[in-house]
Amino acid sequence: MSLVYQSTVLEGAKIFVPAMQLAVATRFLKRMVVLLVCSAVLCVATFKLTTMLEATRLVSADTPSVTQKSALSLPPAPVPTTPAVAPVVTTTATCTPYGPATAPSALSMTTSGLQQLVDTPSTYTIHGTSSREIQNQLRRCAPTSSDGTFSGTTMYWLGAQYGYSITPTANCKLTDITVAVHVSQVLPRWQDSASPTLSNQWASYERSLVLHENGHTIIDISHAQTLLDELTAMPEMPCDTIANAANAITNARLSALDRANDEYDAATNHGATQGAIW
């Protein structure tokens, strides 16, 4: 048997040659590269979208809002290096009124002659950090008396005691004469502190006031001594009149003592001319 090879060409078909195979392969590779690139881009986009969605979820759930972030991002307030100074508030305490000044108590006259007792001054406390405040409290809380209200007061008690004996002429003579005087004072005491100028003014006023009130004390003791001298100098007289005569001398001396104190206050304007004025 013998075979005869005969080529047949179909209608519309192209003859396959090696050059055509290379072109087809080239186009196929290009399409595969484009497909791979598009797939890579799509994967990256999908990954970014997923990441953004997750970040959005975390922010909305666990972090403060934008306003809170702004507030938290502000720098902290500066801490002062020294404490703030509180405003100064001046408060003046209220003084307690002394009330009526009372005369000192009577003394026990146990020995003849002159007995005298001058008490340590009583005080009333005033406050104030200015001249006007001190003045107001002196007026408000100073001791009162029948003569008015004064920042300083001196009062006295004066008494006399005696016996008598019968003389050879059947008259009577005073014996064992005792005169006692008890003096008390009331003075202000300033408790607050202030400027050196105001403190010096108070010290000067206080010295002048003490000087004035001691003047009253000197007058009281002086008249007590005068009363002792007057009673000692009484002559003998009928026994039925000697007691009245001694009482008359004592009462006259008491009146003279009151006048002397009044005249002293008038001459010094209650201490103002001596510097005891506020």
C-alpha cells in the first residue's frame, strides 16, 4: 500500500507558522500582566478601606470627641511659685463699757495718825488701729460718773475717827485721832498695735492722763493730812459740843476737797492742758 500526502487548506483558516505563535504568546502575556496589576490595585484598595473602617470604629468607641481632644491638648495652667496673698481685712474688736465708777471701800482705822492707800489702777480695754477708732472707743467704754464720762477717773474715800478725854477744866479734848484716805483710779488700756506714729501718740496721751489723775490723788492725800492737822488743833471745849465741832470740821474738809478737785479739773480742762486729750 502506498500513501500520498496532500495538504488541505480550509476556507478562512490561517496557516500556523512559528512567527504567529510568538505574537499570540506576547498578547497573552500582556493581558496576564494587566490582570495581575489590576488585581494588586484592587487588593490594596480593599485593605485600605478595611483599615479606615476599623480605625473609625476604634475612635468612636474608645477616644474622646474632637472638642475633648482640643481641651486635653491645652497646656496645663501654670502653678504659682508662691501662695496667693489674701486680702487684708481690718476688724476692730468691740470694747466692753466699764460702767459707773464706784468709790473705794472704807479702811479699817486701827492706828492713830494718817492712813493712806492708793490702789493699783483698774483698767478697761479699748481697741482700734486709727486715732478715730480709739477716740470712739474711749467715749463708748470709759467709766461714767455723776459729772459725766471721762477716759480716766480718780475717786476717794475719806474718813476720820477719834476719841476724847476730860481735861482738868472739865472740858473735853480729842485724842487718838485717825484720818484715813483710800484712792482708786480707772485708766484705759489700749490693746491693739498700729503704726509707730499712733503708738507714740498713745504713749504720750497715757503719760499725760496718768499725770492728771495722779494730780487728783495728790489733792486727796493732801486734804486728808489737812483734816488730821485741823482735828489735832481743835481746842478743848465742853464735852457736849466737841463731837459736833469735830464733825463740822470733817464735813467742811470734805467739801473743800471736792472743790479743790473741781478747780483742778477746771484749770486743766480735765487734763487737756496737760496733754491728756485724744
